[in-house]
Amino acid sequence: MADVATRTSLYDLLADALPKDAAFTFYHCSTPPTKSPPLFAAPPHAKSERTYCESHTLAASIHPEDSPDPAASDEILVLAIEVLVYTTKHLTTIFVSKADSTGYLSLLGTGRAQGGSPLKAICGTFVAWLAKERQREGRRTVVSLFARAQDQYLFSASIENKDKHVLDDKELVRWWCKVLDPLVKQYKEEEAAKSLSERLSAAEGPLASSADFTAKGYLVIPGFEPYDTLRYYTPPPAPNAPRRWAASHPLLEIAPCPAAPPRCLVPRFPDDPKARFLDELDDELHDRGTDAMTKEGGTPSRSNGQWKSVKTLDQFWEFMAFRQECSAGRIVGFIWVVITPPKPCIPEEDETEPSQSQLSTFSQETLLPSPPVQQKKKTPQKSRRRKINTEQGPIPLVLPKIKSSSSNVSSMSTGSTGAAATTAPELTAYYWWPAKSRGTVVFSSKNYNRAHEVLLQQNFSTRAAATRSTRRWKEEVAVLGRIDGWGKTVVGRRQLANASTLAANGAPVTLVATRKRKPTDGGVPEQNSPGPAMLGAGLVRKKAKVEASVTDDVKTLDAGLVRKKPNQSSTRNV
């Protein structure tokens, strides 16, 4: 759990990351944690982990510099990013679902000379802020995404804007690695593995703070060798420095049951190439189509959960290289950032969940189904209610049932919609939902999807159409959230650093030219002299001076110092 005293609001972090005097308006909406399908499929004959999902959308807009009336509603969206937060008892996963830009950032008038792209700073700051706010004591936090080049994700028809710069597949993978690299460097480097006695002695010490968390980045490009992947993420600053990135995956570290079959080690995210491949591989299971496998993350009940074609994770990634998303002439990068706590707690084993020691006793090839448990037949109990005679006699009066709980409309509050938005607890064993990390508008899942669909149905092909679409989306969200003025304007404070002004400690340093002063006798300058100290005459070693003769203002060397080239005598016949 992040330290309460060191928490900083999202808008303060954005102001520190954005260029100086650049004004952006941010719109942040989210949902409360609700039950969702599990990310990891459960091992055979076991129940899947209870999983909660929380959705966040952050949109950034600008007022064009050439606008005739700054107070007018000519606001244009320039960026939107959607992040899903999955939480279980033992893991927090922050998945970057979508991110897109409209290409109208150039209307703000801030070039790249002010320290990089503002869009990169916004995305990196938002993801790092969520990772910080969702840290729990003794639990890992994983930031995951897959980089796939596409013309548009969230802003319809924005590709028709000629100012929109669409990154290709290789540039997009590098871009996301640069976005997440500051997040990796916020935490310490991973230490070497300690022995059991060292870990037990460290556990007796004081509780560690969030500053003791370690982080490491991972990158996998299907079809690429590890040495080919090195060029896509940031190399270490020195040759002997430890690498903060690795050309591999951390699935065995973050999976709840590392000894389970491969289908239980790969997470299933929405609109993910891995999830589609997992669904196709599940058709090879013997009990595909049964009641146990119809649900997402289902568990086979009459097999060992092994596929016929893919037996290990290495084979899974080899087959992924031949998928259409990864072999259609473009590369796809799968990126993870794993934030590890200093002292992971030992979770209490539930009766319904298998322990790691129990799963390790079985190999992936010998997982056999257990015999069904014979349940005692329950004797039917007679109902105490008297049957109503509907064949003859008077018609009985049936009163309508009235719900004891209030409806969603009566439970709405300012900035939140839906009963779940107000009744969800802040801290449970499965998630942590602090109030300061929620969106300005907290929607129910139904209203959040409605606001998301409204954004997808807009048109951002031209500047006029983008202005109308921005206004309409703001109004629709304000109606759904029953709140006015839910945007937050942030002015950047990032100081420009160049050769003349160096913002080392927050204050610019001005370079002043100094003029040399003649030294006094003995070569020592006068006291309180601003000029540099001069050496005495006896301490200066002069270079031997070559005498030269001046003829017609041209310096020529003496005859003794000139080395002539010997002439070769030639004979001429007369």
C-alpha cells in the first residue's frame, strides 16, 4: 500500500511533466471495482481466483492558440487513454487497453523543443500514478500492454487529419518502452536471490516502505530472437550497469499457480491476440463444450488441462509468431513492468483454493481427474405454505412486491452514478479503492460503456468536426454523471533546460562572462579581484620561440631553419 504522506495528486504530477505555460484540460472518469471474469484460468479441479475490474479513461483537450475567442467552446480533444485495473487477493494488474490521439496538438503552438512530446508525458504520468495508488503491501503490481500499430483506436476518422502522425509497428514498440522506462526507474533495481535465513532475518526488521519496491521491465516480440529485441528498449547507462529490461516474459512469476498447465499461466485481456489464441487452443481439450468450460476462465473437469499441440510456454510464444496479428508484415510487442514488494507476505491458504505445495507435487503430464465426491441425497421437505386453490372459488389477491433498497436514481450523488458507485467498500481483501484515485465522475459499468460508445461514434476528421464532437461528448458525459464542469485545467510547470539556462535545482543559472585583470608584481592578482588567478613569471614555462625575419609584412624562416629538398640534376642534349 502506498504511503499516504507521499501521495501526490494526478494533476500536480501532470503539471510537473507538461511543458511550461502549456494549458491542458483533463477529463477523468472511472468505475468502481466490480466482479469480472478471471485473468488466469484455474488449474484442473480447482476454482478460479475471484477477480475485480476497474475501468479508467483520461482524456486531454486544448484550446487552439489561433482561436478568436479563448472563452468560446472551441475545445478539441487531443488524447484519450483507457486503463483497466484487475485485482485479486495476490496480484494487481494494470492493463493499458487503448490509447489514441487526434493530431490537433500542433494547434497549441508548443513544439518539441520544450522537452519531448506532451502526449508521452501524459500517458507515462497517468500509468505511473495508477501503479502508485494501487500498490498494496506484500502484493505485486504488474503494468501490462501490447503495442500494435493501427490508424485509430478511439477517435473515429482521425486518420483523415493530415497532421496526425501515426507510428509504425517498430516505432510504436519503442515509444511505449520509452513511456514506461521512467516508471521502471522510479523503483530500485532487483536484488540477487537471498537464502532462506537471510529472508527470515529481514522479515524480523521494520516494515518496508514503498521506496523499497523494485521494478523490472519485460518485452517479448513474437518471432524475434532475444538479441533482436534489445534495440527496442532503453539500454543501461553503463556497460557494467544492471539491465532494467529483459527480452523475456514474467508469466511464471505473476501467475497464481506456476506448476499449472500453460493455459493457466497466460492472462486473458479483452481484445488481446493472446486471448484469441488461447480460445483456439482450448478446442483441443477433451471436455470442451461442457458446463465447466463454457464460462470464461473455465476449468476442465475430465482432463489434465493440457493442449495437444502446445506443451510449454516457449512453444506458446513460438506459435504466436505465426498468428495473423504477428505475421502480417507488422510486429506486435508485449510489454510488462513488474513492481515487486520488498517483503511479500505469505497469503493464507483458502480451503477452496489449492496451495503451491499441493500443485508442485503433480507434473503437468500426470494431472489426473479426481473421483467425484458422493453427496448425500437430501430428503425433500414439505412446504409449510398452503396451496392456493386456483381451480374454483374466489380469485386470491396478490399484492405487488416492493423493493426495500432504493433505486439507482435515488442513490445518485454528485460525481457518481449507480448504486455500486456509492456502496462499494474502499478496502477489501481483493482490492484497494482509495477515494483520491477515483475519477472526477464515477460511473456504473453500464453508464461507463455508454460514455465510451459516445466517444467512439464521434467524427474527428476536420477541425470543425472535432470541435463539435468534443462538445457533444462532454455534454453527454455530464448528463450521464449529473455533474457540470467536470474538466480540470492544468498549466505545465516543466522548466525549459538548454545551454543558457540550466534548471539543476529548480532555479535557472545564468552564465556571466568575466574579464581577465592584469596581475600585480609576483604574478598574484589583487585582493577581491573577480578575475582568475594568474601564475607568477617563474612558474610559467614558455615554449621556445623561433626567430623569423619579416620581409614585406610576411614572416619567413631563416636560412638555417629551412630544409631544402635535394634537386635531381638533369642533362639536356643540345
